[in-house]
Amino acid sequence: MTADPPQSGATAPGSVLDLTAEDAKLLVLARSARLRAYVPDGRPAQGAALRDTDGRTYAAATVGITRPELAISALRAAVAAAVSSGARRFEAAAVVTEGDGFAADDLATLAEFSSGIPVYLGGPDGTARARTTS
């Protein structure tokens, strides 16, 4: 679950991002979810939030599990929660972590349901640092 460098078309880390109020809310929810992460092996804790096309939001945290192959990233957990609730189309997502980029597997999971979705990367303080699309 290591973070990959920002994907093609991504906003460079450190850039100023102009977020809507609804997208800023996703960062707040992701930051809050990050506090509930389970990371016994010391990997970076992540929180994620996802908004579907009906305006519902889903938040989740990293589930680290000591066996790395069983670990679940925060974004994949949020997608699973949303899909389990019946959502199939999404508007935006946010991930809060100490990492520098987006994991390709996480973006691929989101793209399975919707491509071109903005995904924001925030630091532990909740400040948006980068943006890419699924």
C-alpha cells in the first residue's frame, strides 16, 4: 500500500488547489477517518472520503493487517462501503495521508465504477496538496 507518484495530469504536490465547499468537506471527512486507521505494522495511516452522484458520502480508514497482502487502503475501503450501499457512480474523492501520491491500485478501483473523477490528496492537517482523476 505504498503511494505512487502523482499520475499523469495530476496537480503537483505543494500547488494551491481551489476546492468547492463539497470537496473541502471530503477532506474533513477523510482527515477524521484517518484517526481511526488500523496500522499495527507502522505503515502510513490513511483516511478517505467518497461522494456519490446522489450527494451521499462514505468515509473509511486504512485497515493495515499485519499480513500486507490482506491490507485494505482507505480509498478501496470507502469504495467498498459505497458499493455495498448501492452506489455505482461517484463525483469526487479525497485521501488524507502522510504519503506523496496516489496508489495506482486505489485509482483503478475507483475507475472501475467511474472514470475522470477528481481525487484530492491531503496531508494530515487536511490541506489539499494534489489532485488527479480516476
